[in-house]
Amino acid sequence: MRLMFLPLLLATSALVAQSVVVPNANATTLGTGQLNTILRNSANPRTYQYGINASELTGVPVGSVITGVSLRFMVFASNSPTWPPTDITWTTYDISIGPATPTASWVPDPAANFASPPQVVRTGPMTLDAGALQNLGVPATPNPWSEFYFNFQTPYLYLGGDLAMLFSHPGSTSTALAQYPETVISNAAVHGVGRSQSVYPAGVASVGTTYYVMRVHYGYGFGCPGSAGTPMLVQNGNTTGGAGGNISLQIANAPAASIGVFALGFTQVLVPIGNGCDLLVSPDILIPAFVNANGRATLNIPIAPASVGSFFAQGAVLDGGAPGGLSVSNAVSPAAN
């Protein structure tokens, strides 16, 4: 769908990124290694703790909500051009986030590396869409970012400081060896530390040196739950340098094969609409969303070259199992610059 209204919707305002790459130095620079811990296959339980120094998160405004994370495939001969060939499911996949102790002082026990009890942002079954990761195989050139966001079920309110994320799963249902996202070496003095362990649930990690190149996505506000959980709206990122391109929005945690809507507007608002739900965006334009079998719906918005400005977006899902028959997501503020 080509959105011909977009030049009218873009409004001059402060521009924010909606995602940051950690390490910041690898935003457009290829990493140095690869690790498949976070995606391991059947009979391979794994836990991975990821510590991010606050200096890497200065692009995330304090008071924002972190809504998901995404990865890049490493340019690596063992990686397929696209992967996985079919959907892959984990019977449970747990992610917790919380304030971190300084990463230079991290110890083998993951619980001790949180400065306060972490928040569980997802648990239960998770499905990775077929073809979610691409390997273009261009030497020294990073691959495209995946638009699979690890299905956060609850946004995490970021209040500043070092951050720890704990990923833990019992291995997916796939018997084929998981392929490899991009990594660098841990560096507590610069970006942070990663630790991996071959257990589920989390146990005590050996010393780790491998650190994922990861995109951290954020927005603002909180949604309200439906029968499949609280819908989560994640944006892939903004267009930059006047080059134009696509801004992609994705609603997750919706009932499979349901109907929803993307609300795009000129103004950020806060209007209670009942049953604990808030309208966070002026609904100037409403675009139908058709949810797939994995509970996700995507809207790709083409941005013309030299476009400058931003707007606001929120998702909503019609859900007979939700109070009032409707559940809504957090919001984001896409921008072209």
C-alpha cells in the first residue's frame, strides 16, 4: 500500500531515532564474530545475559518504554541467504530486563548482575517467522536488520543507567542447527558484557566474551491487554540523511487472524477510552491491519527522498476476548530526517 497522504502528515518537530544500535560503533560497521545462543535449536537450552553500559543508551530518552530488540545475521558462509526456511517455535522463551550493576563487576550468577529485581517482559511460546533473517553475503557490509522483535509482551520503562537483559529458553522445536547473528567482543569499558550458559532456566554462567550487535527499540506509553496479551507496537527505525526509504511498524501479541488498525496522527495525546486503555495519538488517519497466524501485523510506510518531519502512531486490535472488545498498544513517533 502506497501512502499518498504522508507528505501531509509529516510535521516539523524534534526528531528521535526510535531505536539504537548497541554497540553504537556497529550501527553501520560489521561485527567480528557470530553466536547462535539466543536462537538455539531443539535439546540445546541456553541462557544469555546482555549488559549495556548507559553510555550506549544515550539515544533512548529517559522515560521511554523499550518495546523489543532485533538482530542482524552475520556475513558468514554458514548462514543461508534467508533463515529460517519455515517458522520456528520455542515452547517458552523468557526475557527479563532491569537496571544493571556496572558491567565491569559482573559475576557468573545472572541474578547478581541486576541492581534490582528485573521485570519479566515476555514469557511463554514464541515463534520466529520464516525468512526473518537475511544474509546478503557482501564482504565487510552489515546485513539488513531483522524485523523480528522478540515479541515483548510488556514494555519496559527506561529510567536511565546501565541495563541488563536476560534471555532464556529450552531450545526451539527445530532439529536443525540454529544459524548465526552478528557479534563483537565484550568490552566492559566501552559497550558492555555478554555471558552465555547452556542451561534453562538461568543458572551460573562461565566467563563470556561474545556480545551481540543488537538494535534496541523504544516508544512511549503503555497499551492495555487483550486475549493474546498486550499488543506491542515496534518501529524498525527512522529514515536518515534525506535518502528516504521505508518506515515499518509492527503490531504483535494480537489474536491470530484478527483485524486491527494503525492510527497515525499529527498530535501526541492522552485520552482514556475505557477498560484501562488510553488513546496516545490523534487518530487523523486510520489504516486497517490484517493480523497473521503468528499474531503480527505490519505496515510499511514509504518515505520520499528529502522528506523531513515526524508523526505519531499507535496500534489497536479488535478482540472479542478483551474488555470492551478492543486492546491497544504503546505508541511510537516515526521521523524522516
